[in-house]
Amino acid sequence: MTLSLYEVSIPALVRGLENLSMQIDKAVAFARDHGIDEAELVHARLAPDMLDFAGQVQRASDTAKFGGARLSQGQAPGFADEETTLDELKARITRTVAYLQGVAAADIDGGEQREIRFKAGQRELKFTAQDYVRSFLLPNLYFHLATAYGILRHKGVPLGKLDYLGKIQ
């Protein structure tokens, strides 16, 4: 069975973000049930030099929406990084997923060898589209998703492996 570039990218981005949204639901319930200020979760981090939970969600969103745009040669929506509540972070995920669901397979498939270039800090990165998905897009998304999950677990939110993986079909 052969998977298209669209099939290995967009559904994975959507699934990861939707699972993160469900983790946020559990974080909201945990904060409410334990009398914890949500800001404690939003600003929690695993290490002083790492982004906080909000930053991890924002980077996961950016990774996904820029990935969809780069692969489809479209324009990603712009979101200011100003979310301060769990509900605002969920809303950002919802907007990102809506954008990704509007990316057409026809705009991605067949472009496996298309060049993708972008700046990351001071470096310019250059990939073929298929290498971008394999060596940058998905690993970067999963880094931020796993780190966000780890932050919530560290703060006591009752999450398990299936909360990260999502529904197994």
C-alpha cells in the first residue's frame, strides 16, 4: 500500500492537534476539580530554558499550519502568540485544525520533490517536500506535542499514553 504525501502529513497533523485539545479538556477539569488557577498550567514548563505550556501549544499550531501551507504552496493563517488561558489555546487549535482541513490533497500530492525553503532562526533550511515531512514537519510537531503532554503530566493532570495517542482504530 502506498500512502500519498497528503495522507502522511495532514491527517497526522490534525490528529495530533485534536489529541492535544482533548488533553487540554482534561487539564481544565483537573484545575477546576483541584482548585488550581489555570494560569499555573498555562505557564508551566519542564525546564527553565524551555517554552511553557502555552508556547508548546503555539509552536505545535505553527508547525502544523506552516506545514500545511508549505506543502500546498498556500498561505498559512497568522495567529498572534497571545493566548493566556486554556480555552484560548483550545480555540487556537480549533482554528489550526479548520485551516488544515481546508488544505486539498490535490494541492500536495504529486509535489513530493517540490523544494521547500524557509528560515529557522539564522539558518535557511531547504528540503524536498517528502524529506520536509519525514525529517522536520512530523518530528517537530511530535516534539511540541510530547512536551506539552509532559508538562501537563508533570503538573498532575491525569493523562495516560492513550491521551497522547488518541483513539486507536
